[in-house]
Amino acid sequence: MRRQKRDKNQRAFIRGYQVGCHGKSKELCPFQAGETRQTWISGWRNGREDNWDGFTGAAGIARQPTQIRL
């Protein structure tokens, strides 16, 4: 059986989270406007918070989102 593709917003959130965890700028957002951009920035914001709280490297693996946390 094939795996169902993830929702576009869920993928955007996860990618934004990963960028935020690595301490990169939100200016790297690949989306220009719309709901997907807002979802990516929400993920980036959560990733930056985890980065500031010290959840990087091995400690951050368990914190990586598999679903959107809004």
C-alpha cells in the first residue's frame, strides 16, 4: 500500500521548525504569502524557541514535530 502524502501545511510547519532549530533566519521562508507561509513561520517560531531552550542535537530529536502544534 502506498503512503498517503502529508498535508502541505504540515510539511511547511516541519520545514520551518527545522530551519528555526538550526538558528537560521525566517527570511529563508520559501513561501511568498498565504496560509502556508504563516504555517511555516509558526514552525520556525517553535523551532527558535526550542533552540533558545537548549533542545538542539540529540536532545532535540524527540522534540521534532510530527504534527502541527499551534
